[in-house]
Amino acid sequence: MLFNFSGFSGQISAAITGSGNGLKKPSFKILKQQEMWQPPKIENIPKTPEGKLILYGRDLIANTAQYLGPKGSVRHISNGMNCQNCHLNAGTKIMGNNYAAVYSTYPKFRARSASQETIIKRISDCFERSLNGSKPDSNSKEMRAMVAYMKWLGKGTAKGETPEGTGLEKLPYLNRSANPENGRIIYKAKCESCHGVNGEGIPNPDKITFIYPPLWGKSSYNDGAGLFRISSFAGYVKNNMPFGANYENKILTDEEAWDLAGFVNSQPRPHKDQKNDWKDITRKPIDFPFAPYADDFSEKQHKLGPFQAIAAAQKQNNK
């Protein structure tokens, strides 16, 4: 089994063995299929100029590197990964970091920037962080197409609503730190054959795109990306790996997800200057790995845990 979140299928795969301890409570949540958001059907995209723009936006999300990667046909503004490496199945997979609630909830205030953000700003952040590049021109055809696609995906969601099946699962905190060494053993045994000894991924023969994307190193997401927080990475893989896993068929234990996240996010990757982020440090997420903090816990504990004491202190400070 492989750790794979490349290609239009948007599958993430990994082989995980062993189990940990320290699970505070089970995280499994049984949800009925009819309660979950379902993406609109591609064949229902209108055959109009707007429909063509929506289809182009979908293609940009699925095949970002083809158009905007280091050897892209339009511009060279990203690292060779695709948007759907983080937003599975071109942003349509249930519990796969989909786009169901993007159009319904933006613009909205985000504490990281301490500002009211538009969809354009959110997409720009992804290019600068997850794709370790530069943002597309806000008036470009590419930006307009991606916004049009997200609007179309969310057409059945009322303004202000967030349907079931969006976002990432928030796993319960372990009563121990995430263990990168456990994650290393898992990675070496089951993931290395596809993602490489150094997490570099496997490129397609065209050298433009990846068969299996890099998990760290110069072509992976930088340390300003959302997945660099281990709670996000752990919640992401929990519902999407190994191959065949989904929100109804979770294969990893919580401990395995946390430990693998701890390992992958302890490896070298590009750095992003984040001096303008989190001006109000009291709003920093518990697992944000860079000081300063509004508490006395170390960067290491903020990165790997255990998190319960930090959460308790944050709750007390916010009273």
C-alpha cells in the first residue's frame, strides 16, 4: 500500500502498521450518506462561456502544475504540486478538504491575517504556502476560472452554511506527544517506495508533474501551509489513506495519523516568512509551531504535543 495523493483521482494512500497508545477517546463518527454534502455532477456544467470557465477552473485545480508549475504552459508560479494534492478529487471528496463551503462562507474574517478575506485572497494564500510559489494575478483568466469553479461547486449550499463532510476531521489529542520515530518506521516500510528516501516524490516522464507528490523537500509545501500543522495533516490522512480509505472506511488509528504527521512535518521543507501572520498571538492555533506565544509552552510542545495542557491554558486565558 502506498501514500499517494496525486493524480485526478485525488487518492491518498499509505501503508500504516502498528498502533500507539495514549488515545484519549475514539474519534470515529458515524454519518449517514444522505447527511453528507454531495458535489454537483460535472455533466451538468452549462455549455456556455461561463461553463467553459468553470471547466477550466476545474482543470487548473486538478492539473495545476501543467499550467502554473515550474514548466507550466501559462505561467511559472508554483512548485509542481497540484491544488488537488490537498483538495482531493479537484476539491470534491467528502472529508477530503473539499470546496463545498468556500463560496458560502467567504468573505470571512481570518485570524491569521487579522482581516476580512475574499476567495481570491484564500486562493492566493494556497499558491504562496501549499504551492510554495507566488499568487496568480487577481484579474487573470486563471483566477477567475478557479473562483467560478468553486462557486459552481457550492451552488447548493446556502450563504453562511457549512455542510457535513467539509473541512478536516479534528482528531482528539493524544495524552502524549506525536512520535516522529514511529512515523519514520511507518514511512520507511510502506511509503518510501513511492515518495522516495528523501520524500521527493516520483515525477512523471514529462518532468512537469508528479505521479506521487513530494512530502517534504524543495518541491513540497512550505512551513506556512495549513498542512504543516500536525493536527491538520493528521485529520487529513485519517479519512483518506491508505488506498481505499474514506470517511466511512477509516483504516488508520488516530495514533498512527498523529505519528505520521509528526514525522512528515519534522522533515526539511521551504520556509515562508510569516512575520505578518497572527498579529494577535492569543489567536494562534494550539499546534502552530513558531513562537512567540501567549503562554509559556515551548515550540516543540506546540508542534508535537502533548496538547491538553496548552488547550487548558488557552481556554483559561480566553475567559
